[in-house]
Amino acid sequence: MAAVCIASRVLTKKVLSSKALPAVSQSSRKLHFSIYGKSNAKVSDGISTQYPVVDHEFDAVVVGAGGAGLRAAFGLSEAGFNTACVTKLFPTRSHTVAAQGGINAALGNMENDDWRWHFYDTVKGSDWLGDQDAIHYMTEQAPHAVVELENFGMPFSRTDDGKIYQRAFGGQSLKYGKGGQAHRCCCVADRTGHSLLHTLYGRSLRYDTSYFVEYFALDLLMEDGEMGPSTASGPRTQSSPLLWLTYSGSCTSAHTSTGDGNAMVTRAGLPCQDLEFVQFHPTGIYGAGCLITEGCRGEGGILINSEGERFMERYAPNAKDLASRDVVSRSITIEIREGRGCGPEKDHAYLQLHHLPPQQLATRLPGISETAMIFAGVDVTKEPIPVLPTVHYNMGGIPTNYKGQVITHTPEEGDKVVPGLFACGEAACASVHGANRLGANSLLDLVVFGRACAHTITDICTPGEKLSPLKPNAGEESVANLDRLRFANGSLRTSEIRLNMQKTMQNHAAVFRTGKVLKEGCDKMDAVYQTLDDIKTFDRGIVWNTDLVETLELQNLMLNAVQTINSAEQRQESRGAHSREDFKDREDEYDYTKPLAGQQRKPIEQHWRKHTLSTVDPKTGKVTLKYRPVIDNSLDAEDCAAVPPAIRSY
Amino acid sequence: MLGVLVKRVVNRVYQVVLRPTLACPVSTRGYKGEASDDSRGDLIEIPLPPWTEKDGETMDMKRRRLLFQSRKRGMLENCILLSLFAKKYLNTMSETQLRQYDRLINEPSNDWDIYYWATEAQPVPNVYAGEIMDLLKEFTKNKDQEQRLDAPNLEYLDKGSQ
């Protein structure tokens, strides 16, 4: 049975379409995927005869089926839009499944709580780089979003009197930081991520959403540039974030997180925002990178150095081991650099759990025991776990407004919406996390902004609107790239180039960054980027070609990596997760360490409290950087006062 | 054919009902805190379409598909474990073994379950017990204490380089 390689163009309304190539081929009997989809695909001969193109028409297309994508797809289908969801993985296997922490929401079930306190915590956590209108939107909507999920069928854990149970998490406080630890993280036992995916996926199927599973989205096809006169329509959400697969420090995310969304947007000529802000999770297993949840420290686990000292007491006297992640990561790194690292090479710290009662370890943290044994060979009841700050999350991504619409920015006209394109999830940058993300805010981000995208589209468009015709050869370049990679016969293998990229990023853009090292890194990354032209793949097949998929992913990773390192090199300050040894302080428009009276406000060119907007020329790998001001006002000043910048200490 | 289909549907329903009792003893997952045990309400009330085996695939095609599906998982632990496992065993699996493996990595909806079965943190449901599960459990124990820092590169498949 001959297997045929099929390219699909999935058409949505007006301006924007996206195109996907199935990782699996379909036999010539079935020209388009679907168990659950519609039979409205037609074959077109516009592009090439070697790769027959199938056009599908939908009202809305969602790329990525993680928490955000599924929430958007579900919302759109419920509102009556004929929705397609294109995903690299089976929906319940998206990286959201790894989330075991929970969703923050100020429900007030454990103690008196107010979403404005959550707002304050998030703004402070972002080190005042977050857009306060988006943060206002997210924290105010949080309780509604959680209750809504519960109504969809998510079985949140409950207290004895039947209310949703909420636990403590890092960075969450009461009364604007003055009332002690807040308990606002809602969870489904430790299966929150999976439950979210399962619930949303199951519900969306009842509304007839079409899923293109194990399809790899190649590119966005923009028609007539992005400033079409038509109002926004076909959404695009992407839940695959960037994390570069670093080498020794590794990264905590699955190998499917390859920055596809950011790369697609970059190739379409649009900017990405704040990619230099990479969050290092303080406790990834040394070597493998597998994450040891913050919950360990919430249950009493402590970090110690080679002298057996609980060093977090020095760095964060109040919060100690439960300080914000960037503070903990930096503390561990400082201890290592000052010679108090553990192990034969003194290059990591220890997470100690064996002082906790074995019963507590068994009931509260049993999965940790497995992970520690399998990847680190450690028995947690006897020995501490070797840990190291590990790449975990990227706060940056595709810039959007608080409604989920993708934006560009010019100094003359300010923010401008890109019609037809929306983004949510880790791939987007609303920006609610600013320079640093708080734990349990990410699942919240997914749900609230996935929902926001669905609402915005429902407000702006109607189901069944006619699509303007697509150029017959749209997508030619993407197919040509695919073909070139499939037969690539240069001298460097995919894995070699990837390793070079990982090493460069790990050595030049890790937790602590310096100007000279970053500049070297930028030059090296540029050289690595050029080697993409010399790439060599070995699998020429057109069916289930993992080598080809991983090569496409490498291209995506590379685009993200060059933007990250160039943005980091230019940003001459330390803010949130971006730490510079040569510029240790935050550079704001005023010096907030001193009284404001008598200070002159600096113009935006002279300070760093602004978003980075980066674009890349895919042919040369050259990165261009521009900047965009932070939004400092909340959505309603009376309802929720904006938080003026201040020094951030815990 | 219909008889087989009916049996499969019945099995699926049976498993869905059976699951809560399987998981009832102490939840042995990552971090529980004070949270009550998982009621699994979503899994019971929102059943997903049942997984079915793919028809008409050659063994070679199956191996290629399972390779992709071993390397692309929901979380890092499974990415590393399953891609290393696939490197060691996938190309020498018999047809029955391939089908067992296919079911094991594609039917469970929660990727963590596969990890907990492989690490013996939770008992393996009968439908997944068998040769492949045993191989995976043994492999996970890492008796040779090899370093498991990352998923392997694909070049071991490149016939030209061997």
C-alpha cells in the first residue's frame, strides 16, 4: 500500500491561515485525517504534485492542544464555530499533563482572600514588567475560571466541608504582602494538568471539534500582510513553548516543547516579546533535569550547601525556601559560585527531605522518591537529592493584549492588533508573568487567556462567515523547506547542531549572565545558525519520519535561541529571572531605592522597564530588537488600583 | 467483527468503572499536600473515545510510528525513559510485542500512569501486564546504573553510518 505524503492547508477566515503537514501519512484512500472531523476537504494542485495539498475550511483553527489551546477550542466550539485543532501530540499528552501544582485563584476557602492581593503578588512577582491590565484581567477572572472548570467536570480536591481545597504556593501572600502566606492554589490531587486536559478535550468533542492529531504545524500564511481591513477572525493558539534543550543543566520540559509557536510567528515577520526572560526552576535533578516540585519545599524540604547550612535563611529571611523561584535559583547559583557547591565537582546543591517523618514522605511526596531513585540513584529517606537550577519556563513569547489578540508595536502608533491572529498559553506573552512567573500562575494563565481568546473571537466574528480566497501557491516556501530538509545531505547531523546550540546557550546564557560572555554567545549562536545550511538528515522516508520532525523542531529552536541570547545581551540590568553580574540592579524610570521627590523621570530610551520586541530574518539569522512600554494601569483604577513599582524583596 | 467490537466496548466500560477502586489506596503521586484523594470524577463522567488498534500497518511502519510516539511524550521523565527503552528494544520486537507496546504507550490518557507502572509505584492494570511491561519495569530499575541524562540521538537508526 503506497503511503502518500500529504500537506494540508487549513483555511480560516480572511487574513490568516495556517498550514500543517501530517507527521503520519495517510493512505491514498483517506485524503484527510479524521475520526472526529468533517469531510469537507478538497485536494488542490496549486503547490506541487509531489506533495499533494489538501485544503480544509474551518471557521477557526487552534494550533496546539495544551491547556490553553483546548480551552480556546472548547470555547469556540461551544459558541458554534466550526473549529479545528492541530496538535503534534495527542491532547491529553500535551506538556500540560506534567503540571502537578495547581491553579491559583482567590476563592477565599482557606482564609479570607481578595483577588486584588493576588493581583499585587503577581505584579510584584513580575518585577514590574508585567502588563497590569492583563494581570488585573487574569486575577479577577481566576475565581470564575476555576468555578467554570468545576462545572465542566474537573474534580477539584475538597476540604472536609465541601469547599475547594487550596494550598500554599511560592510568592502568594495576603494583604498586599503584609498578611503572611496565602493559600490559593486549587488542585485535583496532583493530577491538575491531566484533569484539565481530559476535561476540556472530552467536552470539546461533544461540540464537534475536529482534531488533527500528530500533525506538525509548519507555518502561518499571512495574506496581504497583517493589517487587513477585515476584523479579527481565525484564531491561532499555540501551547508548545520554548525551552531550549540545554546540555548539562538540562531543562525540565518534555522534548516536545520546541518553541514552534514563537518560530512560526517569527517566520511570518512578527515580533516576539521578552524571550530573554527564562525561568530557571530552582530544583531540577542534577543531570537529567527532571523537576522536583516546589511542593517539596512547601512540605518542609530544605536546600543545603556543602557545609550543611540552610542557606535560604540568608537570602530570604521571611520566605526562606519558599521565596520566589528566581530568588531561589539565584541563591543556589551564588552558593555554587562562592565554592559551597556539593558533590565532587561542587557544582550543585542538595535538597534535603530525610528530616521529614517517613510517613509524611510516603503520603505527601511519594512520586519524588521514584524520580530521585531512577534518575539520580538517591534514597530520599536517607540522602539528599542533588539539584540544580534548570531551564523551566519562558515568560516571553508572542505579544498579545489582555484579550488574547496578537499585537505589533510602533513608537508612533503604539500597540496595533494583528487581525485574525490570537495567542495564549506559554507561547504567548500577555504579559502576566513579566520578568518572573509565580508557581501555579501558569495553569491559570492557560485557562483565562484560552477563554479570553474564545470570548474575543465570539464577540468579533460570526460562525460560517465566508472566507476570502487563498492564493493557490500559498505555502510554497514551507513545502520547499520541508523537501530540502528531507533530502539534506550536508556534513553536520541534526543532533550535532542541536548539541552545539545547547552548549552555547548553557555556557553563555544561563542563570548568571555577563556582557562579555553574552556577546561571545551571540557570535557563537550566529555561527551555529549558519550551520543549519549544512545540515544532514538520514531518513528520506515520507511516513513517520521522526528525523525530519526533529529537524523542523531544531529550526524552530534555533530561531528562539538567537532571539533569547541577543535580547539578553542587550538588556543591561537585572530584573526578575534575567540576572546580569555586570548590571546587578534594576534600571527603572525612577530610582525606587530612594524617595521619588525631586527625581527626574527618565525617557524610555534610558531605562529598562520596557518589553523587548525581537524579530529575525530567517535567511540570515540576524536579530533586530525594538522596545515597547509596559502597561502600568489596571483595567479599572477604582476597582483595582495599579501597583506602583517598588523594590522587590521577600 | 461485531462480536469483537462489542467485547471491546464492554471492556472499556468495565475498566472505566474499575479504575476508582484500583487507585483507592494511598495516591502515590508526586505531591499531595493535604488534598483529598482523587475522586476521578472527570475520568468517569467524561469518557473519551476508546483507543483502537491501527489496521493495515506493516511492522516497519508500526516501528516508525512507535518511535515517534516514544520520543514525544507529555513530560520529560517519560521522554527519557521511553526513548531509551525504544532504542534498546523497539527494532527487535516481534509483532505481538509491538502491539503490546503500542497499546501501553497510546491507550492510557495520563502519561504519569505509565511512569508509575514502570517505576512500580502503582500496580499495573491487567490489560497492560505482559512481556513488554515486564521489560519496561526491569529497564527502569537501571540495575547497570547507567547515566540517564537525556534521550538518545536518532543516529543509531542511520544504517549508512553503521
